[in-house]
Amino acid sequence: MDEQVMQELGQFQEIYNLVVEFFVNYSFQILGAIIIMLVGLWIAGKISRLVFGLTQRHHLDITLSRFIASCVKVILVAMVAIVALGKLGISVTPLVAMIGAVGLGAGLAVQGLLSNYSAGLTIVLTRPFVVGDTISVQGITGQVKEVHLSHTMLTNEDGVEISIPNKHIIGEIIQNSHQHMLAELSIDIAYSAKPERAIAALNRALKEYTEELCQEPGPQVGIEKFADSGITLGVRVWIPTEHYYDVLYRVNLSLFNALKAEGIEIPFPQREVRLLNPPSAA
């Protein structure tokens, strides 16, 4: 029993001696590496914020500004890490080779994720849209809230957030109407009514919304087609995306009241039924 205890104490003494020897020989290197990393991280953050502020002063797009600032920070942190590893006496060359091998395997495993990031980089550099624009892609319409390297965040008037992976945006047809959405309305009037009078009434109603509707291009009113039950008038107006439905519903009511005030009839579908061989009276 005493012999076993002595063996354990001997092993503990050897481990203790190794730890003490390690810290005696490498304590200054470890301390220096930690100081280099802390100072480097602080400087990298400082320079990153400086670069971001500089891009904003030059009125660069917010998404591109964030991307440039992040790239600068990553590069600086990588440089500081290389210096810190050199302080510890660790060769960087085999480490880079190992990272490359691991990166290749990881790249194959997360190919879909990397495609999102490459698509996000394309969006940042080519800027087919920016924050605040209204876009339609793959049947989804919304106002761009945030653009990340992996996904783009849209929002609508109801505050619903829609996250679209960037790989589903690049290579697709994108409709960008900037800060407005187009409303295309159709209103039928009777053939007995005068189209000029109806168009003038609709234009007067739309002038009440000068502050709420886009004026460049301005509202358009005209004859769209000749339907079975009446003349179809087309109304095209650009409405701010943030208040689209609120403004649209009020515009619809004003247009209806304008036609009603002028005594212009809005017809409804009618069908005429003829009996070719009516049954004879009993």
C-alpha cells in the first residue's frame, strides 16, 4: 500500500515538474502572445470602426460599408494571430496546410452554405438592390430590411420578416421598384356613360392624394379595354411600400365615391336568356 502511494506521489511530482518547467521556459512567450492578441483585437476593432465611418462619410451603401469593415477586421485579426503564434515558436506553414485540408473537406460538406455566401458577396459588390428598395423575386415581394452574406431579409407593411437565402436571388429575375409598389386598378363603367367625364372624375379624386402617391411617374387613368358589360377604365398609381394597403384602400373608396357623385353607373355582369321553343300553354 505504501509502495503504491509512493508511485502515485512520484508521478504527481513528475507532472508538477513538467508544468513548472513549461511555465518557467515559456511563461514570457505565452504572456507576450496573449498581450499581442488582446492589443491586436482592440486595434482591429478600432480600425474596422474607422473604416466603416469613412465609408459612411463618402455615402457608400450601408451593406457594402459593413462588408468592407468586416473584411478589414478579419484580415487584421489573422495577421495578429500569425504574429502571436510566431511568439510561441509555432510554425505557421504546417498550420496553414492543415487549415487548407480541413477547409477543403468542410467546403464540400457545407457547399450549400458557401453558395449562399458567394451569392451574398455578388449582391454586395453588384448591388442590384439596397436597403429600403422594394423587390420581387420568385413570387415574394417585400422591402429590403437587411442584406447579409448568407441571406437577405425582407419586410412588409404588416411587419412580417421574410428571410431569403441569397442563392435563391442571384440568377433569378429580380423586380426592383425601389421605395414604391405599382397598383393597377380596373373599374367598369356603363357604355351609356361618357368615358371623358369618368376619367376626369377619377383624376380629381387622385389629386387628393398628392402627398401620398408617387408623382414621378404620376397616376395614369385611361380606357383599358371594352368588356362585355361596360368600358373598363385602368388606373395605375405608385404607392409607398410602407403604407401600400392603407393608401390603396382609401384610394379605392375615393374613386368609387367620385364616380357615384358624377352619377356614372358601374355595371354588373348580365346575361340574357332566350327560350327558342317555349312550352305551349296547357
